[in-house]
Amino acid sequence: MKQVLRFLAWVAVSVSLLLLIAWTFWQQEVQYLLPTPVPSNYKVVSPGQLIAFNNSSLQPQRHRKPILLHFFSPSCPCSRFNLQHFNTLYRAFGQQVDFFAVTPDAQDLEKAKGYLPDGITVIHDKNEALARACGVYSTPQAAIIRADNTLYFRGNYNRSRYCTDQATNYVEQALYSLITGKPLPAFDSLATISYGCAIEWDEAAQ
């Protein structure tokens, strides 16, 4: 009888450990490999569409430079994995493009500043106004907006969460095309299908 009880206890511990490992793997890896669920009130924003900054923390721009909105959440593993690549882009294009980091949660504002290079303005996206205006519902994503306030590109930095596939550095290629006046490359669907951590849209806000 004691042997049976020991065996059952061993089975229970083993199952618990397996469940814990599976849960951890889901939390840290698997869920971020799947497309982010689309909000029920999502509206597609297409390249060339005028971006309205109404009710957002970013005022309508009368700028001579394009801007890059980097949707960033310091609590999101994917956002943190993307930091080195993002910092490289800032160093390469920061003179030709105005960079802004956009955090969905006001409580993350100061924490986000600690992750990002000096010179980048970090703003809280109240009521997800900028995310909605650009069609963004996950982090990390980028929205590149021309100086005339029209959307040039919205999508992922890379098909790899670690941004190690140079052939699919979508944002880098888009920035280069924009500042050199060349056509935007014909990206595959992985450039724009949202992955990463969901931005929780307030369903009541518009």
C-alpha cells in the first residue's frame, strides 16, 4: 500500500512539474509565436491614409521630418528582445526621422524611459488614440508617418522576435526607402500581421 501511495505521489509531483513547465513555456514563448487577437472594433489603416492625432498625447505635427512611432511596453518580453535592434535604428536614422516611443500604460512611462536611448520622447497613449489612429494593437510595432501626416508603413520590425533575420528587417528597409525616395519594398504578410503583446483597447473609447 505504501508503495502505491509513493507511486501516486511521484505521479502527482511529475504531472505538476510538467504542467508548470508547459505553462512557463506558453507564457514566455508559444503565445508570442501566434498572431495577436484582433480587437473587435479594429479598423484597418492603410498606407497613404491621413493619420489623425486628435485626442492623442502627440499633437498634430507641422514637421519637416517623417516620424517613427515605436509602440513599446517594458513589461512585454518581445519589446525587450527588440531593444537592441531598435537602438541601432535610432542611431542610423535619428537625424532624418523623429523617433517617439509610445507606451499604452501610463504606469510604464518612467520605466520605458529607462530602457530607451536619450533623445527619444516617450509618451503615454491615452485611450489608445495613437494605436487606433495607426492601426496598431500589439507591441512592439512601428508606424512610420510621412511629414504630410500620411501613413507610410505600419508593422513588425522583423519576422524574428530577436530581430536576427536581416532579410526581414521590415522597419529598417521601410525607413531606408522613405529617406532615399525609393518605393516601399513588397513585404510578405509577416511584415504586417501583428505578433507580440496585445494592447488592451478600451472597447468604449473611440
